[in-house]
Amino acid sequence: MNYAQLTQLIQDYCETTEQSFVDNIPTFVQVAEERIYNTVQLPAIRKNVTGTMTSGNKYLSLPDDWLAAFSLAVIAPVTEAQTFLIDKDVNFIRECYPSPSSGGVPQYYAIFDDNTLILGPTPDANYGVEMHYYYYPESIVTAGTSWLGDNFETVLLYGCLREAYLYQKGESDVVTYYENKYLESLNLLKQLGDGKDRRDAYRSGQVRVPVQ
């Protein structure tokens, strides 16, 4: 399902083509997307980036679309082996490494502000770094298509319809109906994103349903 199809479905379900309603459809969609992405940890909301830690600089800039860290690793200069840093808070790093001039291979990181991480100890060389992190993928509103639209259109549709009926101040039973349909489809998505994507049949065994 692409954005044009989604827009038409929202108008059809809500039985309106009023311009003020149509003008707000992008908002309905983006609110629904954000709600979904903050509920299920999908592979589609993960991203990775490589960069360089600068010698003598205890700070590392975050990507513009960064939401939360999944992992951060230092890359060894010669072997390119990765060593994963441990997530701590700023106070821990300040106390353990009070002198910025005390350098070494970073072992810890903490969120310093919304644009920067602080490292401990301060890098003593220009180390490569790889970060895996969470972000909001481009909305179907601007991209035209999205992972949700292509792979799990029901949760996106019902999430949008919930927002649309709330905007219309629709009957409470109709709002409740679409909320329940949204939660039903969201539960199926969670089984994929938070369940099947976190296991394999070799190590965890295949999913079994108890026989009555």
C-alpha cells in the first residue's frame, strides 16, 4: 500500500472529502507512524553509521536522525576488530576519568546532550567507530512508500483511522472499534518485530502451540 492508496482508504472509511480533513491526513499518518515505531522494535527503525573518534576529544557527535543507541563499538586500527563500549551515565564517566588528558581506548559512553556522546577515557588516537542506533524512517507521506505500507499495512491503516476519527470527534464506539483493530494488528506486528526477529529455529526451536 502506497501513500496515495492509504489517503484514499482514509477518506473512504471516514466518508469525507472535506478539504480541512484531507489537509490533515499527513498529520494522521505521521502520528500513527510515530506511535507504531515507539511501540515495536522493527529492523526498519535500525540504522548504522561509521565514523572516527578524534584523538584528545572526549566527545562524539551523534547522527542528526539519532533517537537511541543500540550499540557503539571501537574499531581497532590494524585488525579492525570491534570492541563494544558500555553505556553509562555522564556522572560515572566524569568520576572515573576526571582528567580529559588521561587518554586510552574508550571503554564507556554516555549521552551528554541531544547531539553528543561523552567517551571515557578520552581517545588517545583516531579510532574508527561504528554505531547502531534507532531512528524514524522517512514517512510514507514524503517517501510515497514505506516498510509498514509494504509489509504490514493493517497496523498503519487502523492507526491512521484512529487518528482520523478522533479528529472528526466521531462516535466513541467507532473510535473504540478502530482502537481495538489497531491494537489487534499491532499485537501481530509485535510478534514479528519483538518475537520472530529476535530468534531463530536452530537455537530457540520452532514456535509450538500447546495441543488441548
